Amino acid sequence: MTGASGSPRLYGELAPWWPLISPVEVYEEDAATTRELFGLAPRPVREVLELGSGGGHLARHLRDTFTLTLVDLSPEMLAVSREVNPGTEHLAGDMRELRLGREFDAVLVHDAVDYMTTAADLAATFRTAWAHLRPGGVAVFFPDHVADTYEPVTDCGGSDAPDGSGVRYLEWSLPPEPGATSVRTDYSFTLRAADGSVRLVHEAHHTGLFPVARWQEWLAEAGFAVTTVTEQGGAERTLFVALRPPV
């Protein structure tokens, strides 16, 4: 179930709960990885455009190192991010269509790229990244999964606030349909308000699922020189580093 606009309720009416659903500290390791991958760029990285910046929790770990411009489709998530990252530029926009008429040293797309569920969506995002990069710049993409290594998972989490409010969630992903370019994940949220009242919310999210070879192909078609980085650990994850060649 999604909101009236067709977008997930998680990023709309439930956005104020985001700091408890996915706390800032969860993003510390990905921020360290981001800095490392930015170091692969031929030019120094100072100005960064983040597409699909969400609640700004990754940006919170990067804002002291880089000058950030944060772009997201959800006004509710941007409102959360403004609280987390005061003084940082926030803009509403769609990563498939955005054209700011400005260039940056790096473009960052974290797991919001998962919501690109068609080849056209993903290719459009790559063109947006290219359009906003200076020569010698780098675009880094953090998909949660690729088709080559995807496995359904069940996970849970959540946290509590000092005022007594809290969230617990269950995440349950399903096997993809044969030939599908997307996969379904069901989420159940138990939300406890500060007054002790509790409500339950369920919704299904559909996220993209593409082979590494297609990612590489479409990034190359956009003009990038592509490198993949495989992270080991709890779940294997493939990241994409796309360099815009220097002039």
C-alpha cells in the first residue's frame, strides 16, 4: 500500500519516524566508504550533489568534509533532513529529470537508486549524474542488491526516542518473478507514540533488480568509465564508481 501520490508512505506520512526507523549512526560505515570512493576521482572532491538524499542521515556524516547539495523527491523527507543538516542546501527534484544547470565534483546516489525499477529509469539517472559532473568528477552508486547475487532476506529493527515513542519494523523480501527487473519487499511497522498509543502500518515496496553487466553497459552508454567495488560482510553488495573522463 502506498500513499495517495503513489509514493511509499514510509517517505511521506511516516517520514517523521525516519530517525527511529533508520538512525543516523547506521550510515557511518557507508560515509567512510563514500569518502574512499570519492578518492578515486582524478580531481579533488569538494562539492557533492546527492540524489535521493532522503532523511539526510548519510549527509550528516559527510557535511563537515564536503559542500553538499541534497535533492529528494519527497518534501516530507527533505523536512527531516533539514532538521538533521541545518544550513545545507536542500532541493526538491526527481533524479531521473533533474537539471540544475550546475556542475559538481561528485554525484552520490545511495540506496534511493533501488527505486529505479526499469532500464529507462536507471539510464535516466545516469544521464542526470553525467549532466551534473565536472570533467574528472566521479559518480558513486550504492544499490542494495544486483540480480547476480540477490537473495531474499528477512530483517527487523527500530529504536526508541527519549520521549517514549518508538518504532519496530519487519522487512520481508520475496523471490523475483522470472525475467522481472524489480523485486517486492513487504514492510510492517509498529509505531508507538509518546502517549503510549500504538498503530500498525504495512506496505509493499518494489525496487529495481538488474545484473551488474547491465549497470556497466548503461553507465558506459552515458559516457562513464566504470569500476565495480564488491563489499563483503553480512550481505555482499556491489557498488558502482563511474568516472567522467577529464577533458
